[in-house]
Amino acid sequence: MAAELQHGGDGGAAGAGDGSAGAGGGPGGGDRGVDYDVVVVGAGPAGLSATLNLVRQRWRTLVVDSNRPRNAATLHSHGFLTRDGVSPLELRRLGREEIEGYAEGEVQIGAVEAVTVFGAVTDLRALQGRDPDGTDADASEIPAGSDAGSRAERDADSNAGPDADFSARFGVVVRGLRGSPDRTVRARVVVAASGLSETFPAIPSLRAHYGTNLHSCIECDGYEKSHEPLALIGESRDLAERAVLLSRFSDDLVVFTNGADVLSEAEQTMLAGRGIRVERRAIDDLVGEKAALTGVRLADGDIVPVTAGFVRPAWSPALGYLDGLPVDRDAHGFLVTDAAGRTSLAGLYGAGETSAPGAQQLIVAAGLGARVATTVTRELLGLAPSGAGLDEPVP
């Protein structure tokens, strides 16, 4: 459930004007048109971990999430220390509750539709598309702030010391869900932790088995499928590597390419040497009830017996709300970040699966979120970027 919502600029929000290090209370002092120090987009493990660590540093932080995770069909998640076997939805609920236990933390169930860099513009009505007189504003009148993305400016900001400019840099447009309001808020920093969208091979019954008999994360769910006859279904060029990883759990493994030419002869020979079969024919459908997979039926009618398996979806970063911002992305659309999660746009950070290599175990994503929170804290305080000069021991 979303927390009771308050507009961060109305003076009633925690951290504003009470001497804390929340909005207006950090170095530089005074409310500079800021509703939140940080807005985190996405409440998966990366976003929740980043938010928890930020509020514990007393930064007023809003995390926005639609509560529609891509792993919603998964019954159990594994490999998360002290939470092995927990439902992913329960893990998210616990994370939201922990954040809402801090005065500086706020959770909104909603969808971020756009992030705008506005530099000196602090008129919220302009950010929401209205002129001060209430008429519609021309979007071209809102400064894009493209020069804000230079690494030189970002590095200058991060080393500016206690007099650094702490005014808002971003406008974040939120469409409220489940009764929460539509609003646009101002923030110094945005953390993109919105994860991935996934596209599965076009197999009619695949989603009926996904999360029970079929999974996508080998590290997360391979152990529970040990010693079963397994299928690996995919149309990507990393299938051979994934098959080798999956062979740790079963010596009865078939790789299905669904007619896609994604395995080289050398890879097929390597897999055959490990006792892994390759089936290149197109798949018609899966066989069996939802609770009991019995085989993979090929387009010619042949059925290959399996009782469980893994599918390799096509993953793409869910970053549509950043379209139009001057930020570097790679050929697959992922944010280009450094080791600390900083992007090419000052004040914008990537956490978890929004940067390469993409899909991660939950505990890995959570660690990446915590690392980004450390970077944000250092840079908001005007310290050297996280990792700069920190590899050498302090005498």
C-alpha cells in the first residue's frame, strides 16, 4: 500500500525546514525549489535498496513504482541472504514497509511518465505543461538543459564543496495509480531503477508454465530443478553459455532454438561433448497442465519429454520516461554508467538492471542499489566521486 502522500514543497514534509539533511536541510541550506533530494524510479531490489540507504543518510527520497514486477509470476526467489525462498512480492512489500518507517522516505504507487531537466526553471506549473496564467505552455519553452549532461559540469558539481548548487535539477512527472494522485515533483537527483521488460518466444502455453515449471534465472531457480529432464528455450546468441550453466543441475538437458539460427557449429559440438542435445526445429507448444509440464511439442508433431525448463526472454530496459534526455545509452538501450552508477547526465544514476548486462539476481541488484546510494550521498555532499582515491588504504 502506498504511504499517505504529501507534496514535498508544502512545508509539511519530513526533512523540510526541521534542520535535517532532507530537502533544503543539507549543505547549501534553504529550500531551493526542491520537493525531494532524490526520486527513485522503480521499487525492485535495486530501487528499494538505494532508497533505504538514502533515507538512512537523511535524504528526503520518493520511490515511485507501479507494483507490476516482471517476476510477479514467480512463487519463490532464492539466493537472497536470510530470505531464501521468499516470494518476490513479499520481498518488495517488506522493503516498502522498511522505507516507510523513516520520516525521510515516501512510496508512491504510480508510473513515471517523463523526467525533465530544467536547470534554473523552478516554476512547477511550467514543468506540468502550464504557463503561470493557466494556459498550456509550449514544451519548447521549457529549457532542455542539454548542457547539464557534460561530465565536466557533473565533476565540478561533485567537488564543489559545501557551497555546491543544491537547487532542483529535474522535474519528474508521475501518473498516480490505485488512487494516488498525478503530480510533478522537483528533485536534485533521479535514480533510474526501473528494471527490464521482457519478450518471450511465441509459444502459446509458455506463460501458463512460467514461474512454476519454467523460469528465466538459472542462478535463482536451477537448484530446485536438479536431476529433472530440462528444456532450455531461447532465440538468443548466449544459449550455449546458458546451457553450460544449466548443466550443473541436470545431465538430461535439451536446448531448443525454436528455428532460430543462434548456435554455431562449434558451439553445438561443444555442447554435444558435454552431453547436451540441441533441437533446432520450431516449437509448436508445450505439453502438460499448468502444474505438470510433460514435454515440448515440435512443429512436426514430435514431442520431446521434459518436466521443467528455462526460457531466455529478450530483455530491454524499461526507460521510456528518459526519452529525450541527453544521456548516453548503449546499442541495446541500456544506460551507460561508470562503476559507481553515474550516467553521462549530471544528477542521473542507473541502478540494477537499467545498465548492462541487464538481468541480475535479486541480491546482486540490491547491492548495486546500495552502491548508487553511496555515490549519491558523496556527490550531494560535495565529496569526490565514490571510488576516487579510495582504492588505497588510509594510513
